[in-house]
Amino acid sequence: MKNFFASRLLALIAIALLAINLRTAVSSLSPIVGFIQAEISLPIIAIGLLGIASPLAFAISSSISYRPAKRFGVEATLVLTVVAIVLGQLLRAFAWDTFVLFLGSMLSLLGMGIGNVLLPVMVRKYFADRVGPVSAFYITLSALSASIGSLFAVPLADQFGWRFSLGQWSVLAVLTLLPLIPLLRNTHPASEDAQRAKLKLWRSPTAIAIAGVQGMTAVNGYVSFAWLPLLLIEHLGQSQADAGSLLALFAIM
């Protein structure tokens, strides 16, 4: 019984920390594009590609995330996911050209995308009797993740440089490993039921309708994360700090 409650506590901490890391790479880049352009050439097409990175990485990760979870277990897969987030954030911070910046973004976003898919699995595994409250808890934290990424991007870039502003989120990701690693003792391959349930989704009109709604909201969200700060700066004369703050407000709303 003691081990059961200890595992639940560690799982809750891991879920919370991972949720806080799920959007930092999405929202922390566009407010400081001006700082990055002072060192690295970022033509408009490159900014567009960096904006595409989020939905592209999340789409790819949604299709591949169950494979490692099925083979290695959800806890082990999430450990690898957090490592990918850390490496991607650091690669962005040390980027010397646009390609490396895009590569680091894709790596961290792929990790975040897999985390998006597997967090509900963690909730069902450890909190089958509290799925609703725990899901609401981590979804709220993931929204907070998007807002803090943009809110602190410019002040940190002003104070310490854009590389620190991007790279410091890797420290937050490393903290997620602290509760996850002890949970590896509970990891085991996923059952075939999850895969069968996934296949049945394509036959469900409700699931298809939800996918359509989510797709439209994703277009709205990720276009705004990529371009809203630049539009506010160029067309409304907002400062970079104010543009980042308004993007944070958008994320919270």
C-alpha cells in the first residue's frame, strides 16, 4: 500500500512537470526572433518553417508515440521523451544557423508531442479513479506552459541573451526526470487493447468530428504562436516585451 501511494505521488509530480514542459518550445521562440536575427540570418521563409515545426512535429509524434510505449512501456518512453526535449532545447540555444535552430525545435517538439499523447495514458494508469480532475490539472498546466514560454522570453533575452532565453527551459525539463526515473520500476509494454482501440477510432464519426475541431483550433493556435508577436511589432508598433506578453495572454485565453 505504501508503494502504491508513493508511486501515485511520483506519477502526479511527473505529470505536472511534464505538462509544464509541453509548450515552452512552441511559445518561447517567436517573441525573440528580433534578437536571433541579430546573430543568425532568419529570412521570412525560415520563420515560416519554424512556425510549421510545431504542428508538423506534433502530427509525426502522434503517429509514432504508441510504438515505443508498446515496446518499452509508458514510463520508459516518457524518460526518452524528456531527454529529447532537453537535447532539443539545448540545440536551439547553441544553434549557429537556421538549420540547427529548426533541427533543435523539431527534436524538442517531437518530445513534447509524444508527451501530449502519453500523458493521458499515465493518468489512466495511475489515477483510473481520478481521470477527470487529474486531466483538468495537467491540461491547465500545459496552457500555463505556453503562457510562461512567451511571457519570459523577451525579459530573459534582454537580460542574458536569446541563447539563455531558449536554453534555460532545458533545466525545467531535466527536473521532470527526477520523479520519472523511480517510476521505471513500474514500466511494462502496453497491451494490444490500446492498439485495437486506436484502430477503431477511424470508424467513429464522433472521433472524426473531434479531429476536425481540433485541427481547426490547432491552425488558429499555431499560426498565432508563430506570427502574432511579429505582426504586433511590425504593424501595431508594440515592443518585443509587450508582444510576448500579449502572446502569453492569448495562450491563457
